[in-house]
Amino acid sequence: QVQLVESGGGLVQPGGSLRLSCAASRLTFGHYDMSWYRQAPGKERELVATITSTGVPTNFADSVKGRFTISRDNAKNTVYLQMNSLKPEDTALYYCNARLLTIRYWGQGTQVTVSS
């Protein structure tokens, strides 16, 4: 079955950086749009950023524009989220999502905590 495995989360101080990775298996990775979502306690899950199957970054949340970048390596079946200038409000569980038309797959998430 399809697996999306996120990694790279952790505890970081405000202003710091993290790079999240999501490794996909058992799907034709290059056909899928890949996205990162996040969910903070007591809040709804929100879209952070998307990279299309053709490698175009899009759909950045206003709160992360200029600070986060998304990229993918189709040879490694992996999508990345580079997060810079992190703020306490970026604290959340970050999820990887793969989408092809109406087909969606989700990872289990990786926790990001921004705190001094």
C-alpha cells in the first residue's frame, strides 16, 4: 500500500530553520501533486504549500510566504519543506499529502515545535 513517511520535525528556537522530508513509496510519485499541511492544537488542518507534479510551487499560505519553500526530488520520491525564520505560531503537526485527481494519500505527520 502507499506510504508517505514524514521526517525532520523537532524543537527549534524562534528564528531557526528546519527541513521536513516526506518519502513516498508504492505510488508513481511523479504523477502526483504533493502538499504539506499542518494542524495546530484546537485548529483546523491548513494547507501550507503545494508543488505540482511538474515541479511548480504554489498555494503557499499567506503566513508562510517568504519563509517556507517546497521542493521535490522525483528520483528519490521525496518532497521537502524548507522552513526558515520559524515563529511560535508555526508550531503544529505537519502532514504530507499526495493528490492525483480525486485520489489522496496522507502521511502520519511530524511534529514541529517552535519555542525558546
